[in-house]
Amino acid sequence: AAAKLITPDMIPAVINDVSTLLTHNAEIVRKKAVAALHRFYRLDRDSVPQLSAQVRRALCDKDPSVMGASLCLLYELCRDDPASY
């Protein structure tokens, strides 16, 4: 729900905090962090590509729900800039 409240101007203020949540112990927190990054990417395409290594690590997460959420984000990253992947 918090990702829906974020505007493109607010992304730089919260992106570092959200990216640290990608390594949280609880899988639901990791999944929500990936979902928030996906929302950030949809709002501002230049905000997330520097986190592509962390998104790729989330793709290999031990929890399938985190893997699925990161797959959606990685798909959009690849679709928009296939040469980088």
C-alpha cells in the first residue's frame, strides 16, 4: 500500500530504504520490497536500473513468492532495455 502513495519526486528519498529491505529475514517483506521497486520503475524508469544486481539476487531467493515478484520486475527491465541483460 505504501508504494501507491509514492510519487516520482519521492522515489529518491525512499529507494535506499526499500533496497535494504531486499535482504530482510521475512519473505513477505522481501516480496513487498520487490513490489515497491516494480512500482517505482513504473513511475520513473530511471530509478531502478542501478539495482539490477539486487533484483537478480531476489530472483534466486529461497521463497517462491519473492522469486515471482522479482521475475515481473526483471521482465520489464529486460523488455525496456534488452541490450543491458
